[in-house]
Amino acid sequence: MGAVDTPVYALLPVRTGAAIAEAAALAQEATRRLAGQGIDHPADQLVDLIRSQATVTGLYDDGELVGCLVVHPGEDRPHWSRACPGAGISVSLVPPVPGRDDQAARLLTLWLADRAAQHGLEWIWWEIPASPQTRGALLALLRDLGWEDLTPVRHPDGRRVTPLRLRAELRPAPTVAISASADALPLPAVSAR
């Protein structure tokens, strides 16, 4: 009998105090590394979301947290998404750092696209700070991962952000590399129109 291949990565809900602290530290470390490259991406808002009642999902590689995403609570359409027809969900990810291994961001992106498509959604939305530094290497990396950047807008709280969107599409490949618990990312089902 041949050995059964088991996924290397696991997607799990982040719920315990220790797991939340680990996810917040991961976001802060990504911000430090981005700042070291001159890229402005403050972690405060993401850390606040991680510590709030938001749905937080961690990507673990052999028990070590390597990626994290947050579903924005009660926010299914950002203010700028009205120009993007179709149902979607708003998230934030711990951003990848250009020049470093982006495997976690790549897997999270593929898995999000697949998971959203399974639930009848068309888009995943994300906002990152809009600054000349961000528009360079970080946006190029995110485009390579499949995110589409839109024209920067002013957020209702006054911040300038670059909207990103990812088309939901079925991608079976992530299920080979990632095991996900049933409650890793609860999403609403959308009825067909």
C-alpha cells in the first residue's frame, strides 16, 4: 500500500487568546518588514480586527502560523464596490512581503477564490493603504497573486486606500495542499439570480 498524501498546510479558525496574539504578532512583523522596504502598510487596523469579534482564519505550516485572513464583520460590500456588480465579501490579509517567500499569500488567495465560488460569491474585496510606496512592489506582487487593483479612493474614515478585488472561481488545487476545518471560514451562501 502506498502512503496517502496529506496536506502540508492547515486552515483553522483563530479563537484562543494565544492564537489571536500570534496572529496579531504576524501582522505586526509583516508591517515591520514592509517598512524596511519603504512600504507603508500600518498594522493597527488589521490588529484591531484580529482582536475583535471578527472571523479570523490562520494558515498553518506544520503547526506554525504563516498566514492570516480576517473577514470584516457585517461588511459585505465596501463603499467603493458598488461599481463592481456581483456578490462578494470583504477581507483583510496579513500582506506578503516582496522578495520573501509568498507561498502563504498565494495559498490563501487560491483558497479564498475557491471557497467564495463554492458559496456563490463573485468577488473577494480587500483594501490596502494608498501611497506611492505601496503602488510599487507590493501591488506588483499582489497582481501576480491574482488581485486586481482599482483606482485609489478615500475611505469613509478619511484614509486613502487602494481597493483590491479577486474574482471567485473554483480552484480544486488548494484542497490538495491545504486541509481546512469546516468552520475555517464560514461564508454566506448566495442564491443564484
